Amino acid sequence: MRLRLLAVTSLLLATPAAADEPLFGPIYEVLQSPRCMNCHPAGDAPLQTDGSRLHTQKVTRRTTELGMKCTGCHALQNGADEHLPPGAHGWSLPPKETPMVFQGRSISQLCEQLKDPKQNGNKSLEQLREHFKSEPLVKWGFEPGPGRTKPPMTHAQLIDAVEKWLSAGAPCPSES
């Protein structure tokens, strides 16, 4: 009888592997894709390509401070082939005051950073939801143009993941 009780208890306590994944996990996977990370680098220079190499034209945040805008090369839409600069409305790096670095962040670090208005451009969780949903540069990441890989899920799936995460109170996983 005791063995049977232990077996039933084990079944009740067991959860599928997917349930062990934190709610922020799918969002983190998207934010770690080159489409997101290249504009959220650890340094002051944007990255490019799926290999996240330094921007070929040696552009930095300092370049834009001196008056050169990203939109000098990046148009409002993607070029017709992979050798032309990609484009979307408002093409730019996040400001240096709130660079929202994704590169090199652990899942818990990025989650906490994303929720912190001092680090996320003074956004509330509701504004963060809207940013993921409507920001042209976020939406561009899912339609990056010819020759560029997309994040590991669709924009609609990301929005669904963000909704689930926010509805649960935006919990962040702890460091293991």
C-alpha cells in the first residue's frame, strides 16, 4: 500500500518538462535572437548579421550624438535583397541612458532589467506590453527581410507569451 501511495504521489508531483520552464523563457529566447540582440548590444556599437558582428560602418552611439542618424542608411522598410540595409520606422539603438542590453544577460538578469523602469526607458508593465505589441522595430524583427533569420517564434506567439507572463505578475526566474 505504501509503495502504491508513493507512486501516486510521485505522479501528482511530477510535471511535464515544459511546465518547468519559466514563463519568461520563451520571451528570453526571442530577446536573445540576433534580430533583437543586435540592437541591444553590451557595447555602444550595434551588431549585425546572425553572427552578431560589429556594424560594418563602425557606427556607435557617439556617431548618432554627432548628428549621423541610423536612418541615413536604414530606410522605412527593408531593401529588396539581403545586401541592402534592413529598414523600419524609427530605426535606432535604444538611448545610452537606457540601453536595454540583452547581450550577455542571463534569463533572470534580463527579466529583472526589462521590468525596471530605470532600465527600460521608464516603461510600466502596460507600456512594455504595448511596446512588444506595436513598436515598429519589434515587429520588424519578425519580418527582417531577405537573408535574415527570424526569432524562434512568430510575433503573435511572442505577444501570447508576454500576455501570459504579465498576467502571472511578470515573475522572473531565479538564478540557478
